[in-house]
Amino acid sequence: MTKAFVFDMDGVIIASEVLWHKYLEEIWPELIGPEVAAVFRIPVGQTPLNIYAEAVKHGSKVSKETFLQKFEDIAQRVYQESPYTDKIDILGECLVQKGYKIGLVSSSPKNWIQAVLDRLSFGDKFEAIVSINDSQELKPKPHPGSYIEIIDKLGSRSETTIILEDSNSGIQAAKASGAFTIGLTANLLPNYMQHGADTYANTIEEIIQIVEDFDSKLVSI
């Protein structure tokens, strides 16, 4: 039996959401136009391309090139300055010891993903990576296609897969794939309320206990 553990990246592996919003808010009205910025707030858990498309739908005149370059510039700062989730390396070691195949699904481009994994202690243990932003076929979360794809790439099944998410769109996508879904609360933006996960955890210790309980249930299947 193959079992898998799939990470989201921003807000899960790395506590980057606060800086993403801080730096984007500094330029948001100038970037997309003040009138558009007044009605289109910065979304959580979406690809840069999808955010651009939504901004245009709301009436922004910014060019795609300018918009994506601003995101690229901010990404360099965010991933250099943001801390990794406390004790995330211990979770990685635990998953490897327990025989989980490890994967990652992110709305971020692959070069941002690689920059994060390069500094992660178990970054070389990821057997499959899916960038929704870089795929022409995959729809953004909350569509479950990205998670269905990674489960297949890892050779697992939804019943033997755990997904760790933070955004509600990600939680919805993970649940729709059929996998057991954990909502990580440790790195949420102020006043952000999660809903729809199978369970929630605020610390890595809590996640490890959830994994152990999940393992026990798999043994009895």
C-alpha cells in the first residue's frame, strides 16, 4: 500500500502570506489602479496569472508583463525574508521514517517553489511537484485537478493520502480530491477563518499526532 503526504507551499511550508500581503498592499492601488483596488482585494491561494486575470475582469489596465514582473520582484524578497514553519523539518523526517511519499502542490511558479525547497532540509525528498501556475491544463484551486494529479503521480490513492493546506480554496480542492485534509492554522493572516477541512492543527506536533492516528487506521483497513 502506497501512502502519500502532500504539502501546499505558501502558508504551509513557509510562513510567507504575511509578507506577500504586506508588500503587495504597498503597491496594489498603483499596480492595478486605485478604483479597482478599492473593490478587488488581494486573494489568498491563487496563481499570479489567475490574480492578473481577475484584476483585468475588475477593470484594471495593467499589462500582464508589468503585473507578473512586480510579482516576481516581490517573490524574491518574500522567500528570502519569510521564516519556514516552525519544526517543519521534524515533520519531514517523520514522514520519511513512516514511509510516506512526499509531494507538493502550489499555485506558485516552479522557480519560486525550487527556491523554497532548496533551503528546506528535506527538499530532496519530494517525489512529485505540481505548479498550477505553470500548467495550461490545470484549473486554479478550489478545483481539485492539481491534487488528483499529484496523488496519481505519487502512485497513491485518495484514501491513503493526507494533504496539508491553509487557504479555504486549497482546503476545498484537497477535500474534493478525496484525500484526508488538514488545515494548518499557524501561519494564517489576521481574521482569516478556515472551514471545510477534516481536522485542524496549529503545530507540527499536532500534525505528527494526526499522521500517527491516520497510520493506525490504515493498518486496520
